[in-house]
Amino acid sequence: MRFHFTEEQQRLRDDVRAFILQERTPELVNELEWNEHQWGPAARAFVKKLGASGWVAPTWPKKWGGLEASNMDRLIIAEELSYFGVGPSFRGAGMAGPVIMHYGTEEQKEEWLPPIARGEIEFALGYTEPQAGSDVAALDIRAVDDGDYFIINGMKTFNSACHFADYHWLGARTDPDAPKHRGVSLIIVDMKSPGITVRPLWTMAGTRTNEVYYDNVRVPKKNLVGQRGRGFSQMAQALDLERMYPIGGLQRSFEELVEYVRKANIDGKRLADDQIVRRQLAEMAADLEVCRLLSFRLATILDQGRVPNYESSTLKLFLTETSSRLSHVSMKILGPYGPLLRGSHRAVLDGIVAYHHRLSVIETIYGGSSEIQRNIIALRGLGLPRA
Ligand SMILES: Cc1cc2nc3c(=O)[nH]c(=O)nc-3n(C[C@H](O)[C@H](O)[C@H](O)COP(=O)(O)OP(=O)(O)OC[C@H]3O[C@@H](n4cnc5c(N)ncnc54)[C@H](O)[C@@H]3O)c2cc1C
């Protein structure tokens, strides 16, 4: 593990930052930060420009639109995007794409990888169902054989991005008689297929996720990724990649809070002199440093050609719980101003603290809840027996 960036990496960071500062508009920040990585018109145009520089899937082979860059380079790009509130949460490039590259046919790679890398298409993750959240292998949406097609019936819930994604990365049961982990397959579904209905589910942060209904949806069998019945382990691999969240946005929120404390006066006293506030900020600084080191560790594991496993869970757990702690500390420091929403007359920091406070609850649930991450660390990291 290296604890510094090379000159080339520093140049990359400067280039990405300069690009972001040139392209960052209020519309873009509104879509990607205030609507949690939503690809609206501004984000779509921005992502295509990122793709043109090879920054959507930088680690991929050049053949598939990448730069053959290191995972540390990928992390530098992701952190800059996150820091400036314009991180698109690449489900195609970061989660589905690597699985297609590993398990897909040549035809599938040619169909999906280049447009993902160019920033032209996005995926939504189709795992959760009402009875299958933490226990994702309990999913029950059915894909039944019909010649060269599957006919799919059932529903998904909490499937974010389905209202703008081009493809659904669908976990479906293809073999109901097999043991539950062995009867699931991964199928790519065109979101424009007849029979799909997407309904909004609004979160406590005001962001959108969805319920998705499949009613006799015909999907070509050539869209089955990898081996039939092995979808569960492929989903687990995509989840390990999903859990590598960047910390840039958290870092920026923290810096803004420190700046607020530096300047604020409460009843004629400098907030920066308050011992409790100073101690809380110092603890947060230490926690953020741990998050940063955990993400460097993940990039190093990937650059060594290994697939991170409980290590991704460690980062996800610590990062989302740090986010939650930071939002609590921010709320306490801002006092009555903390809960004021964006647009309120007296909102400070544009109401971002109130937004993050609500969002931080959700972050500890999606991608697998904190309890599930602890289970993974205990089982796969510490080798404790399955409880
Ligand atoms: C905003 C949002 C966006 C989401 N986006 C997506 C998406 O795009 N695609 C997708 O497929 N899913 C998505 N999800 C679903 C998410 O992954 C699930 O909500 C999550 O895995 C938890 O499942 P559940 O809600 O069914 O809760 P449950 O599994 O019912 O869990 C309820 C509680 O029990 C605990 N629990 C459950 N099992 C155990 C256990 N074995 N040990 C200890 N504790 C346990 C959980 O931690 C939780 O506290 C999203 C969720 C949210 C809230």
C-alpha cells in the first residue's frame, strides 16, 4: 500500500477537478446530490462527457472503452466526483459491467460494455422483493422458459434508478425446484420491454426509489448472464463492488461544518472555543481518516487482482455509520438551525445537514444493512461459524 499519490495521479486529480469545476451546474448538483445520483438530462450529458475521457470505467480494457488504469486512479476520479456532489453512482460501470466482463458471453460484452463505458446507458439493480431483502436468495420473481425467451412475472421493491435506467439487472428465479441459492439467475432486461410498470416509492430523505411490476415480460434468453442458477453468487460479487462507496461527499460536509464552527458566534462566544464541539470534530476527523484508509485498502486489493469481500463490508459499515455520526454531530452543533430544510429562510449550509441527516439512515440500509455487514465480517472475515 502506498500512502501518497504519484505525480501522474496528482495530475489526474487536477484534471478531473478542473473538468468538474467547468461542468458543475446547479441542475447537475440538483440531480446528482439532492436527488441521490439521479440521471436526469444534466447528468446524462455530464456522464457522456466523463465517458469521452474514459473516466466512467477507467480500469476496463481499452477494447471495452476503458483506460486500463489502476483502481487507485478509479478511486481518485470517484472521490473528486463525490467531493463536488456530482458522483453518478455508476451501477453499470461499477456493478453490472464487471460481472458481465467476468461471466458474460462475447456477444454480451460487445452489446453492453462499450455503451456503459461511453456513459450512454445505465443499469438499475433488481434484487430486493418484499420477502427478500437481507435474505436476497429468497427472491421469487419467476422467469419461465418459452423457447428462446423467458417470460417474467412478479415484482421488485426498493429498486432505485428504475425510473431512468435503460436496463434492469434482474435477479429472477429460473428453477423453483432447486435449493434457493441455486435456483436464481441474473438476467438483463430492457426497461422499455412491454409489461413493465414502475411506481415511485419516496424515501424519508425525499429521494426516489421504486416498485417494479413484471407482467408477462418477454426477455431473450441471450440476456442471461453467466450460468443459469448461479445468479446468487454473481449478485454477491456485484454487491461487494457496490459497497465501495466514496467518501468525498462526507469529507466536504465535514469541511463545511468545520468552517461554520470556525466562524460562528453563539451568544457572543466563539463556537470554536467550545471544548465539546472541538472534541466531536476531532473524533470525526479521525473517523474520516479511517474511511479513507479503508478505501485505499480496497483499491489496493483490486489492483492486486483480488476481489474484495468482507473488506467491502468493513468500508460500507464504517463509512455509513461515520456518515450517521457526522450528521448527528452536525445537528447538535447547528442546534435549532440543523433541521431547517433547503430553501428555509434561516437554513444554514443550504439545508444540507437536514438532508444528510435523513439520508444517512437510508445509507445504513441499502446495499445491505449494517447488521448484514457485521454478519459478513464475522463469518467471512473472522471465520466464525454461521449462526
Ligand atoms: C433507499 C433505498 C434504496 C434501495 N435501493 C435498492 C436497489 O436499487 N436495488 C435493490 O435490489 N434493493 C435496494 N434496496 C433494498 C435494500 O437492499 C434492502 O432494504 C436491505 O437489504 C434490507 O432489506 P429489507 O428492507 O427487506 O429489510 P429486512 O431484511 O426485512 O431487515 C429488517 C431488519 O432486520 C435486520 N436483519 C435482517 N436479517 C438479519 C440477520 N440475518 N441478522 C441480523 N439482522 C438482520 C436488518 O438489518 C433490518 O434492520 C434499497 C433500499 C432502500 C431503503
